[in-house]
Amino acid sequence: MASQEILREEPSRGSLINDPKIRGLFFQTLVIILLFGSIWWIVHNVIDNLTRLHIASGFQFLRGRAGFDISDTPIAYTSDSTYGRALVVGLLNTIIVAAAGVVTATIIGFIVGIGRLSQNWLIRKICMVYVEIFRNIPPLLVIFFWYSGVLAVLPPPRESIHLPFGSFLNQRGFYITRAVWGEGSWLIAVAFVVALAMAWFVARRARQRQMATGQQFPVFWTSVALIVGLPVLAFLLAGMPLTFDFPKQSTFNLTGGFQLKPEFLSLYMALSCYTAAFIAEIVRAGIRGVSKGQTEAAGALGLRSGPILRLVVVPQAMRIVIPPLTSQYLNLTKNSSLAIAIGYPDLTATAGTVLNQTGQAVEGVLIMMIAYLVLSLVTSAVMNVVNARMALVER
């Protein structure tokens, strides 16, 4: 009887070990313990090292005087400003170059990606050469190419290249006309935001109406009228508070206008051209992923190649393109940290200067990590919303 009871207990023990739920809870608990133990060890080790080196921890240093200048300042900044404001300037510079690069890289990438599928042999080969060159060169070398190989060989300010709309191009950058807004210009911005909201509402109502009745509404022209008409009306009501400051060429330099410095231009062009090569391949793969029957069906209805590509192929290809496109946007944002190589004051360069002056290595690196993490999460969230809107929805 005793031996039979032992035999009965052994399968129950084995069943507990082989139970996937219990085994899963055990390993999850073990991983959580190891994770929190590792974090505690790292934090304790950092605190001990800071105490041993007599380095004060905390973020009080952000209130201290910076004492250094920044070449590109989208907001007011002087050497008497605080370290915190210097980091904000660096963050804004990163956002500006990343946003401009994303827009330009997307436009170039879509054009090149569609060009790689062109029936024209010359266009197809030119696009292929562009992709193969930029995709196989490190981004840092592309930045040096634009900075030292293109912008550095431009003529000096005295021999600036005259471009349309009163702009100039020389070794010191690109000088363009600067718009100077006067009092009451805030009304134009409010009108623009209201116009965007109204255009979105019209588009949503028109889609609901078409799904219910089949009747179409001129959404595009209505949106254009709202987005253009309301700001223009606000501009007139505010008394046209706008003047222009044109760059003027002097003996040794240019005065007036708005200057885009070589550091910004080289980083912006390098990131745009480099990322566009990868986007082009993503677009080409997305178009190839659309069934050929869709193109044949559209052609059977009498559509030409242009409308077929714009109305049938590309909208379906976007469902394939958007997820990897998000990764390229994130890569472009993170690659902007290479700006330190050419002296553009982005977040990494500014935080590095702050770190060297204050000695707050842990806090400086933590600020950079959090800033890039937030930028990446915001980009991912926006692209996830776009991806959800483009996804197929079952009726």
C-alpha cells in the first residue's frame, strides 16, 4: 500500500514541473528578480563611485551659467544662459534637422523608388546607381562629403552665387529672405489651425456620406480653399503684418536675411540623401508587393499608367511601406547625433560640452538617452496612427 501511494505522488510532482503555466511563472519570476537585482547593482555601483570621486549627483547643475556660445540658436541664448537652456537649444536643433530630413528623405525616396520601376531605361539605371552608392557608404562619410567636398569648395562671400528670390550661396552657407511678422500675426496662425481642423472635419463627413449614399464631395478643393482662404483672410484683417528682410551683399560678407550655415546644410543633405536610398528600396518592395492583377484590373477599366500608380498601386503599397518606413525615420533621428563630427550644435554636441564643463557624466548621458527615447517614441506613435488608418478594416 505504501509503495502504491509513492507511485501515486510521483506523477503529481512531475505534472507540476511539466505544467506550462507553473513553469512560465517560475521563469518570469526568476527574470524579474535578476532584472531588478542587476538594476540595483548598477545604481549602487554608480553611487559608490560618485561618492569615492567626491562628485555631487543631481540635476542642480542645470541652473548654472553655461559660459559657452552656440552657433545655431532657434531660441534666444547667450553665454550667460543656463546649462538647461543650452540643452533645450541642442534638442531643438536635433528636432529641426530630423524633421527637415524626414520630409526631404521621404520625397526623394518615393521619387527614386518609383523611378527604379520606370519603363525608361535611363531613369531606372540612374535611380539604381543612386541607391547603390548611398546605401553602401557610411553616413559619416556622406556628411563629410557634403561638408568638405561640396560646401567647402563654394566661392567666398564676395563671389557668392546669386539664386532666385534674392538668395545667395557661398562657403558660409545659404542666405535666404527672412519673413518678419508684426503685431497681430498670431491671428494668422490661429486661422491656419482652425482651417486644418475644418478640413479634417469635412474630409471625415465626406467619407461617411460616400459610404452611406455613394455620393462624392470635392474634399481636395474644399480643403485647399479652407487652408489657404482662412489664413489669407486673417492676414488681411490683421492689417497685413508682414515684411521681408532680403540678404544684401557687402564687401566681405552678406548682411540681412536668414542664414543656413554649412554645418546644418551638410548634415541635412547627408541624412536626407542617405536615408532616401533605403526608403527608395522600401517603396520599390511595397509596389512589387501589390498584386499584378490590381494593375491589370485598373487598366481594363481604362485607367492610364499615372492614375493607376497614384490611385490603385501606391495606396495599397503603403500598407507594406509604412512599418519599415518608421524604422528609417527613427534611424535618421538617431543618426543626427553624428553632427558632432562637423560642429553642428545638436543635442549630443551640446550635452557633451555641458558634460565636460560640469563633470556630471551620469546625468548628461541620462538626459540624452531620455531625449532620444522620447523623440523615437513620439515618431513611432505618429506612424502607428498612420499605419492603423491605412490598414484594411473588415466590414
